[in-house]
Amino acid sequence: MGQVYVSITGLRLKSVFQMPRFYWHALRSMRQATHADGNLSVATRTINGVHHTLSVWRDEAAMRTFLTAGAHGQAMRAFRSIATGKVVGFAAYTPPSWDAVPTIWNDRGREV
């Protein structure tokens, strides 16, 4: 396999009361990502109270096309009222393991 583009997102809800809105946007965004052109895989896990998404894309352009479109675009516009978080994206030959995700996110992520 050649290089792929890896995107890691981690979000912390601002309040437990934001959970229904968060999951409404998250489920719609996951459905969109699963069917997006260039998406190779997408998975989520909650680790230490942080809702992480690990997605793997054919290339950065495919991820960027997905980023602001459809349900994910709507989620991004609602994000600031729901959660705080960081994102990190990078090219790699293999995606990181879930064990490595929190460290990569914490050390290399940029606040959004």
C-alpha cells in the first residue's frame, strides 16, 4: 500500500446536555464518511472522555472534499456550541493503532 492520509479528531463535550446534539451530528457524519469517495476506513472510540475519530483516506484532497460537505459540514458549523477539540492529519504508509491515537492527538493536534 502506498501512502494514505490519516485524520484524527478528538472532541470533548462542553456539557452532558450537548450529548444528543453531538450524537445526532456524529452518526450522520459517520454515515457520510463511510460512503465518501476516497474514504478507506473510519472508526470511533471514546478514550478518557474524548470522542475520537480515526479516518483513513486515499489522499488529503479526498478528506478535504468530505470535510465541509453534507452532514459533516453541518456538524462543523455547530461544533463550537457542542464541544472543544483538536485535529491532526498526516500522510502515512499505515494508520496508527488505537493505542497510539491519544498520544498523537495530544502531542500533534491543533485546537479547532
